[in-house]
Amino acid sequence: MKPLRISAALIFFFSIISFSASQTVDEVIDNYINAIGGMENLDSVKTLKITGKFLSGSFEIPFIQTISVPDKILTEMTMQGLTMKQACDGTTAWMINPFQGSKEPEKMTEEYTKYMKEQADFEGKLVNYKEKGYTAELLGKEDMEGSDVYKIKLTDKDGDITYYYIDASTNMLLKESSKRKIKEKEITSDVYYSDYKPVEGILIPMAMDIKSSAGQMGSQKVQVDSVEFNVSVDDSIFKMPEEKK
């Protein structure tokens, strides 16, 4: 009888391993989507307006961000009576930066255009990743500051890689890490998400801690004060203004 008991124990042990290994990347992503509100709620959002603050050292910079799904975005940051604008009309990304002594619009590079389009994708790359032409791989579980997290590797159409860390118990996104090459310089970025609050059935992270290797960015925090969905938006605000003669 003793060998039978050992065999039964082994069968039970391997069945547990098989069950644990059966978790797929799509199941983890689906659980995340359901946790933040579900596809029906996410698909219902066509435009949104976000107000908040960038906090860096002693600086506090208010911002307003207007998005029209899928690729249109305008971010306006005001400090000392001056307003900086960064925008993308779906094709062309541009900026006006009076803090660098210019009040004329300037077209952004291809790298920044891609970055702006990614920012306009408010639901994030993981949602509908296959339709967007991306690939995703579940790398397993690991510990992140005392929490078990699923680590997902997502590769976009250009080969750029982003890692996502999703809490195994709450299914919420806790961290996003990426590396991007901009003007021959590799920029690393870690974004930590927290303080999730419901807005019309969708959980939104109201606090973000951003750590970047970019010299101008360094470490900063983003505090979101309000989010409004399906606001009236005039698409002309995303267009690059003509340079004044």
C-alpha cells in the first residue's frame, strides 16, 4: 500500500504544477481588463479630459490633457504664466515650448510622434494587443516589494519592448518598464501606478511615480485630480498651428 500512497501524492503534486502552469498571458491580461472595468466600458470611451499636476522637486506644474481615441492628444502645461503644448493630430506630433525661448510650433521627430501616439492610447498597449500588432509573453511570477506579480513582456511592431507587472491577487497594473532609443540615446523608464479610483465604471490610477534616465525628466510624480469621459472635443485643437509671419 505504501507505493500507492506515494504515487497518489505524486499525481496530486504534478496536478498542482500543471494547474499553475496553465495560466496563460491572455488569461492574465483578460483578468486585468476585467479588474479595471471590462472591455464594454473601455470601448465606450471616445474622448477624455484629464487634469492634474506634475510634481518634480519643489516644482508643481498643472496640466490639462485632452485625448480623442485613437491617436489624437493635446497636453498643456502652465507655469509662471507660460503654457507649453505637446500634441499629435493622429499623424503629426508637434510642440510649443516657451520655456526654451520659442512660442512657435515645432514638429517633433518620429520617435516622439510614436511616443505621443502611445500616450493617446489611454487604455494601454495590453488591451487589444493582438489587434494593435503586438506580441505578449508571460514570463512568470516574481516578487515586487512584497507582492506576487505576473511579469509580461510586450513587443510592439517596431521591436520596442515594454514589461508589465500585474498584481497576482488584485489583477491591477503596478509597474511598467521600458527602454526606448531617442536620438541615438537609450532612455529607460519605470512607471509605478497607484491610488486607483473608479470613474464611470473604469478604475483609473490617480498617482504615478515616474523614474527615467532622461536628464530633463529624472524622477517625477503625476497627480491626477479629475478624469472626464466623452467630453466634447474640437479636433482642430490637435492640429499644428501655422507659424506666425
